[in-house]
Amino acid sequence: MNLRRDVFQAIADPTRRAILLLVTTQAMTAGAIAANFDTARPTVSKHLLVLTECELLKQEQKGREVYYQLNPQKMKEVADFVEPFRLLWDERFNKLESVMQKFKST
């Protein structure tokens, strides 16, 4: 049985978030990614599999190496989901700041 990977489950893990940060600026091999962690390479490979299955990472074969890179379209889906919450909190903090300014000036 093949379970569909959920993007939010994938980014809930701190190691997977760290991997996403690593590949934001350049494509990297699994070995190069694993070198940044104190865990076994198979563990990092499992994280890469999850990120690839939920399409947060794309794979590109270059010769004998597989390079992993960020999939910006999938990250945009995450950002689009989070945006209304960010706007709500920005509005609330702005209101709080306004109230605090009133108390400060009295």
C-alpha cells in the first residue's frame, strides 16, 4: 500500500526542514546533504525520499550522481496556505502595538 505523503507532515520534521534550507541555493547530492548531519546516511536518504515523494524536492540525474533541488512551486503551495494566518497575526500585532502606544503616551 502506497501512502500519499503530506507536505505538512514532511516539513514538521526538523531534519527535513534543515535539508530544505540546504538546497535552497544549490542542488546537492545525497552525500553532500548527509555530510551536514550527525546521522547515518540511510537516515538522510529516508528524509530525502519523503521530501521527494511529497514533491518538495526534485531529483536530477547528472552522470552517476543524483542531485536534489528545491521545488519552488510546491513551496509556494505551503506559503499560500500559511499566508492568511500571517496576515491575521500581522493585523493583531498592529492592533496591539497601537494599544501599547496609547498607554505609552499617557
